Amino acid sequence: MTLEVHHKMWKADPGDRKPDLPYCFGRLTNVFPLGDDGLRHTPESCMVCRYKTDCLREALKNSDGIKVR
């Protein structure tokens, strides 16, 4: 699979049959950052994203996500 950054979107190889995803997809520090109160909050900009649920699930899959649970 080849990836290239284009207008802040990942372009997957068409053979993968995956949609173009935002550059922040699945990145815990972007989609569920720590707030000033020490708790994690979803940014307003994520609320309108059509990938928000899958994105957050993906972010929670890695080792940093385990600490959040």
C-alpha cells in the first residue's frame, strides 16, 4: 500500500478499497487530547467529522488508548 499526503488527507492505494481519511485519523493526541483539567476531551472540530466514531475507536486501539480506558 502506498500513502501520500495530499491536502491533509491520506490517499490509500485504490486496491485497498478504503476511503480517504483525514491526516489526524486515529491519532489520540489529535482526536482525544488532554484538556487543561487533566481529562481528555474531543475537540469541536471532530464533532462534525463523518469519521469521528471510527477514528476514536482506532485511536483507543494503540497502547496509549489502553491507558485511557
